[in-house]
Amino acid sequence: MEEMSVATLVATAGFAAGIVFGATANKTNFCTMGGVSDMVLMGDTSRFRAWMLAIAVAILGTQALHMMELIDLTLTPADGGAIYLTSSLGWPGAIIGGLLFGFGMTRAGGCGNKTLVRLGAGNLKSLVVFLVMGVVAYMTLRGLFGLVRLELETFNTDLSVFGLESQSMVEIAAALVGMETESLRLGVTAVFAFAILAYCFKSEEFRGSSSDIIGGVIIGLLIPVGWYITGVLGADDFAPTPLFSFTFVAPSAESIQYLMTFTGASINFGIATVGGVIAGSFLMAVATKSFHIEAFSGADDMKSHLVGAIMMGIGGVLALGCTIGQGLTGMSTLALGSLIALISIILGAVWGLKALEEDSVLGGLKAMLTRSS
């Protein structure tokens, strides 16, 4: 029997991991935008804490892989490393892109991950969001909007000027206290992870929510699984797989391109995980008898989703990731840019939710005045 190529092995493992991701997110209702929405509009922090729990688990797992020398987070993208720890701190893109993405996901009914999960469960609105977000993301990566992205990158801060090799918060902390980076890694990892865990489990309501805890743990564990697939299973002296884990904006764009150019294209980890999440959500929806076709309720609903998809496509690329790509995968590397993007995404979502709340109030007042006139 012919031996499976490394690329095929990585894609197959990525698809399987994506199935677990999609099924888990569907079953536990893991949703980053929903978590922020519950917290802002209802004062319920359980789903937000599930997201935070996933971040803590992702940090612990990823840093453990690095400390065991299974993966090397210090490699530059040119050497096959991850994109998050370069010495070029893209704070303008992280802030602007994060705000755009956060605001956009409130209009599109969810982030990139939720879009794929809802699509697998039969939501046709999410199909439109997926296609528009993907096309706009590709335009921002390599098309017309790429001109804006490149111009924005001229404002990045080169940390090598300050004697830093990367934007790792471990390295920054080590430089501040005059220690070696690796000697401080365990301590910095513990501070970040256990501070987040303390926040999560401080809530009695969250401690009693097994669904949120299970969802957060499994989704969080899948981030180091992704690093392991690309960094260990994908190791090849001749054609190494770039170090990569879960993220959904750029891979959605690549997935659309892959579907259009199948005979002349090759699949990668990102494309495989996008397909896996949709498949996993579909299987769980069928198993739980929750699969149903849902369409737009009207023109306003469609316009809102289109605007949100456009903002997520642009914002996700500018910020180098989404609520999963930066919020989990990027944060697992303890990159400063990822922390900036994560905070910006949350602020953008809060901004978007407040705007929706205001629109709802104004709409109600308008309807009331119309009825009384």
C-alpha cells in the first residue's frame, strides 16, 4: 500500500480535528460572540468564561509542547514558524482589524467559527456570510483591499530596535527583568493561565455549567492539537508544513479558492479544518435532531449579515485572525499582538452590541410614534 504523504496526513488529521471542533461547538453552544452578548445584554458570563477557559487551556497546552521541544514557537514564518511571534508588532492592524471584526460579528450573527457551525447545522444565512467573508478576506490578503493592508503595515513597530527578537510576552518580560527567555517561560505561562482560570472558576454559575466547562476544555485542547499536527506530524526535511493551528478567516478564503481550482490546487491544514468544522457540526445537528434550514427573515436581515461579513473579512485579515485565530491560537503563543487583537475584538463586539441595542430602542420608539400618529 502506498505510504500517505505528509501533506495528506496533515490535511486528514486537520479534518478529523475540525470535526471534533464543529461537533463540540454545536453541542455545547460554544460561541465567542454569544459569550460577549450574554455578558453585555443579560449579565450572564458563563459562555464568555468558556471562551476564557479555552484560552487558558490553549496556553498551557501550547507552551507545554514548546517546552518539551515538540514544536518551536521561536521560528520565524520564513523558517516555517507561526505568524504570531515576529519582531514586527502590527498593533495598527490588531486594533483596527480587531474592532472591525468584533463589530462585524454582531451584525453577521457570530464569528468565523460560529458561521461554520451554523452553516453545518443548515443555516443558509451563514452560507452567505461564509462566501462574502471569504471573498473579502482574499481581497484583503491578495486583492484590491490588500493595498490598504500593506499601507497599514508601514506603521508597525519593529521590536528589533529595542533588542527583541519577537513580540513574545515571555521575551519582553525576560528583557525587563534581565533574565533568559526560556528560564522565565514557565512562570509567565503560569501567571497568564492561572489568572484566567481563577477568573473562570470564581463564578459559581460557571462551575455548575458542565456544558460550558466541557466546551471550553475541548476547544482549548484542540489548539495544541493543531500545533502538534502541523509541527510534529507535518515535520518533513524537504517540505515542512508551516506551523499552524485553528483560525477561520483566511482559511475560509483559501477554502473558496480551493473549491474553485480543485484540479490545480492542494489542500492544507486550514482548508481541511474549515471542512471538518462544517462536517462536525452537521453530524452533531443530525444526531441531536437539531438540523434545520434557516433563511433570511427579510431585506434588513440580509443587509446586516452582508455588512457584518464584509467587516469580518477585512478585520480578520488585518488583525491576523479572528476570535479563534487570535483569541485562542495567537494567545496560546503569548504574543503581544494577539493580546491587543483579542482586547480589540471584545471592545468591537461590545460596541456593536450597544449599537444594536440603541437601534432596537430607536426602532421601538419610531414604531410607537407611528402607531400614535
